[in-house]
Amino acid sequence: MEISSNCKPTKILTCYFNSVTSKCLFLAAIALFIRSLFIPPFSAFGVRNDVVFIHNRSLSHAANDSPTRNDKFLEVPQIIWGLNNQKIAFARSCLTARMLNRILLMPRLSATLFYKEVDLLEPISFDKVFQFDRFNSICNGFVQLGKYSDVTNRSDVFELPKGSGRRWTKERDLEQLEEHKKDPIDKHEVIRIVGKHPFVWQDHWPVKDYAKVFECLVLVDEIMAEADKVVSRIREVGAEESRKLEPAKASLNPHTLSFVAVHMRVEKDWMIHCKNLERKSNINQICSSKEEIMERVGNIVGLKTPTLVYLAVADKLLEDSSILSGWRDGLIPLEKKKLGVDVVYKKYPYLIQSAIDYEVCFRADVFVGNTFSTFSSLVVLGRTQKMLSLGFKSSCGEEDVRWPSYAYNLLGESNGPKRWFINMSDSSLRAVSYGTNEISC
Ligand SMILES: *[C@@H]1O[C@H](CO)[C@@H](O)[C@H](O)[C@H]1NC(C)=O
Ligand SMILES: *[C@@H]1O[C@H](CO)[C@@H](O)[C@H](O)[C@H]1NC(C)=O
Ligand SMILES: *[C@@H]1O[C@H](CO)[C@@H](O)[C@H](O)[C@H]1NC(C)=O
């Protein structure tokens, strides 16, 4: 599971919030760099076998006055930290390449988590996790990935060191990028960014640009098949358990059972981290105890019983059987061990385990997470996007909502968790990447 936020040096957070930005400059910058409008041509999701498939879809390019040049590349440092921080870092690299009008050379991700010892970071190629061709086909006209074999002259490289520290403002960063769009630097076949890794770069793009990149990330078949397996097991085991509870429903069809996924963050190191965060930020709605999560999930308005509750928890919590008791009658808690899928997970490194869990939470009928977790936030971003692309409104009312998401760290109606959408018109990803308790609804 994502424990990335624990690893994040708190300094970054402070730096981030300290960076004062001029809104005007920022908007002007956006206007400059968004040269074309992208309207998803059709709703791209279909429901089959209770599984949501993303169909063939490309981002159409209306006014393609600035196509990505196919002979100029951008290279970025290895991407590190938790899966979702890696996704954000990857998207930031893509958007930087887009701004420089270059192809992004397929970056290396990290299979393991960052624990200060950089030597222990096991690199994993992007295309071992996500489909390379699908990425380029869906993101066609927006951003493109290239391979090192596409580079004709490997010594024609210009190195771009990213600035750092308090004085390295967003404006200076933007100026630097502008400078690298011009000759003579622009003539180089490859611009290689050296130094800091992309998650901590200055951010210049609105949420919807990030969302566009995330839409193009489709898991490779092998990992997707593992996620399918987990979802099927949730319904099978859930159906057995429901029959035990209510024998009258013996004919229950597992495929019609809905499930709630709860990204339950109650492990000790998270608790220490979130208590610190509460103290520093003067916000007291970050940490939720096990009991509070169970109570709020049980109070979700309109939950039919029996309901399956999949607990997406950190591995170390799998040894703690108390997370399976204390749930309201009619809620059937399930975790990896009870589903018998812990062996599936153990085959894979951290990054892939996390990718499978993301997919399961993304597909759940209802998702409940913590607004201070990047993992939860990106799941909700994905679900908001899925809902919008199917033509549902992200309204806060109960009606007309498919795949609702909730935040258990915030109190909502009837003592339940608060309804949660990601504001797709937000001008920055800050709320998503660093957490907030101000959410739409
Ligand atoms: C997907 O779209 C592309 C371009 O629009 C097309 O060439 C391709 O055949 C499509 N693939 C499928 C599976 O429909
Ligand atoms: C490759 O790039 C280097 C550095 O810019 C240049 O000196 C060299 O002539 C280039 N080689 C070819 C074959 O273009
Ligand atoms: C979404 O963000 C935009 C831009 O920051 C803001 O104007 C709008 O009020 C926000 N909407 C909600 C529902 O918070």
C-alpha cells in the first residue's frame, strides 16, 4: 500500500505552500501553453461483466498548430516514491515535455519504495506496468512517449539542472523552461533534466491536464488480469458470506453484488505521520481511528445490506484481525487474506501491488478514502473522471450519481463520511497531491 506520504520530507510541503505565485502570470502561462482544445469525442467507458473497460479512445486534437516534434526528446530522472506520487511525477514530466514540444523518453519508475537508501530503489521500466502503445494512442495529440532507440544522436544532449530551494520560484522555473524552448538549446535532440526528481518540480498545470495524462495510463494485461481476479474473488467470497448471513438469499448472483472499497489507513506509521500533520497544519480532521472509519462507512446513506466491504489496507495490517470485527450488521468486511489473494500480491513488488489495489478501488461501486492520502485522492480523481465521461454530473445530491466516493476523515450527512469529488477545474494539483479537507460537496 501507499505509505509514500510518510517518506515525504516535510520540508517539501512547507516549501510548496511557501511558494507564492502570481495568479496572473500563471494564467497567462497556461494560455500560452495550451494551444489546442481537447474534447473527448465520445464517452469511452462501457460496462460488461461488471467490469468497466476503457474502450478505444483518443484525445482528438482540434487546432493542432503545435504538434509534438518527433525528433526532439526530453529525458527525466528516475521516478520514485509511492505509486501515486510516481503517477503525478510521470504526468508532470509529460506536461513538461509537452510545453517544450518534445517527446518524453519513457522514464524508469521504481518498483520499491523510497527509504532514503537510493541504492535500494529497484528501477522498473514504464512499459512493465503500463501499456506503451495504448498510452501513445489515447494521448495522441496531447503528449507522446518515445524510446531511447528513437534517438539518432545520443551525444547531442543538453543538460538542464532544475533549480531548488526557496528562491527557486514557480516564475523562475517557468522562465527557465521558456529559455529551453529557444535556440540554441532547442536545437539539441535531447534535453536531459538532471537533479531533483519530477514529483518535486514546480507545478505549472491545471488538474484537467493531469487528468488527461492519467486517462492514458492503462495497466499491462498481466496486472489487469490480477485486478480482475481480486474483483471476482471479492464477489465470490462475498456471496458465500452473504448466504451464511441470510440463507433466504441462497440464489444470490455474485455478479450483481456491489462492493464498497475502503482505503483504510490506520497503521502505526501513518498514525504518527498524520498526528504530526494535524499539529503542524492546525487541522484536526486528518486522522481517523479504526472505530470512526467503521462507524462512518456503516452510516453511508442508501447502503443496501448485505454489503461487501473490501479493505484496501497496508500489508502489516493483514496480521491484525481486529480490522475485520466491529462492522455494523450486514456489512461483510473482506481483506486480501480472507479472499485468498495475498499470495497473488506477494508475487509482485510494491509498485505493482499498489497498482492492483488502485484498480480494485477504482472499480468499486462505492469508494471511501482519506483526503490526505495521495492514493485515495487519485482514486477519487479517476472515479470523478469516469463519471463525467459517462455523462453523469458530479452533483452532490444522492440522485444521478454512479460510483460515489466519500472521505471518512470528514463528517458528512447522517454521521456518515462526506461525499467527495475532485474539482476538475482546479488550477493546480496541490489539493490532490498534498491533501486538503476542503472538498467539493
Ligand atoms: C482505435 O482507434 C484507432 C485510431 O482511431 C484505429 O486505427 C484502431 O483500429 C482502433 N482500434 C480498435 C480496437 O478499435
Ligand atoms: C551528434 O551530436 C554532437 C553534439 O551535438 C555533434 O558534435 C555531432 O556532430 C553529432 N553527430 C552527428 C552524426 O550528427
Ligand atoms: C473549482 O475550482 C474553481 C477554480 O479554482 C473554482 O472557481 C470553483 O469554485 C471550484 N468549484 C468547487 C465546487 O469547489
